[in-house]
Amino acid sequence: MQRLTIETGLYEVNTSILSIDGLAWVVDPGSEADRIISIIENKGLEMGGVLLTHAHFDHIGAIPEIKKIYPDIPVYVHPAERQVLVHPMNQMPPDYPPVEMPSCLLDACPIKDCEVIETPGHTPGGVSFYFPKEKLLLAGDTLFAGSVGRTDLPGGDMATLMGSIQKLKALPDDTIVIPGHGRATTIGDEKKSNPFMM
């Protein structure tokens, strides 16, 4: 697997493009669909689908434009996020327009050797994508370098989030963490310095 993570949109979401067996899987396409599509095409990849750690507007903004180019691709998101995905408050036009419910919406990761860890708290159906062989965790807005996701938005719950953090704390220390925003870190570093993990 090859991974390229870029910051997209006003909220600088970490959008990861995973190249696996000739297919591109886009995790949290927050914005800048043209840039994402250009990377995929320049690498000569076919589009596999979109994976969402959660459905907040800043993580899904590029989906409509991506679906114009790749109309049949699946979008994977936890079932508990479906109401968030199309909620009227889950948009900020013109930069983040409404996202219609995709025609294909599934809740299981199709990628071999990818473990979906349910990590609710920031949102009701938040997940993290864990690749044991790569020692890689795409954590969305559950875990950040030095902090955790906010829980003051609709559907957020701090006690639930702390339970999710304990799940991630059990991963190997050398696991690389790509959060939804900000710099990469490791589980080991967060166990030493993140007050929510200590």
C-alpha cells in the first residue's frame, strides 16, 4: 500500500489517498475534488471508493464532484452517520455545499487487511481505519496530536469518546496516527504526552 495525505479545504482536513493493487481509496475527501482526482489520474489508478471516518461537512465536501467523475463508486460510512451526512446543518455553502445521500452507502471496509475500529464520541458513528501490517491508523477526528475531538456538536459525547480513546490506546506504540486535522503522531507519543491518554 502507498499513502499520500494532503490537507484539503478551509478546515485543512487530512485527506488520505491510498493506492492498493491499482485502486485508489480516498479517505475523508474534505474539499478540492479536482486536486484529488488529478492525483489519482496522474498515478494511473482506478477509483475504488470513498471511506469516511465520520460525516461532518468538512470531511465530505468533495464527494459530489468526485461522484460526477466516478458516479458508481461506493461510499463507506458507519450507519449511525447517515443522518449526519444529509442534515441541513451539516453544510457551509458555498465552500461546503449539501451532500446528497450517495446511491451506494455501505458500512464495512472493503480493503483487505483493514480493520474498522468503531470510535464514536465525536460523532455517533465515528470509525478509525487501522492497517496492522502498515502500522497505520487513520483516526479522523477521534484522536489528535496532543488532544481529542470535540464533543460539543450534535451527537458528541465525551464519555463515549473516552471509551474510544481507550481502544486506540491499546494499539502498538509504533502505530502511526493520521488525525483528521493537524500533524501525524504515534500511539506511543500520545500515551506519553496526550492528557486524554495518560
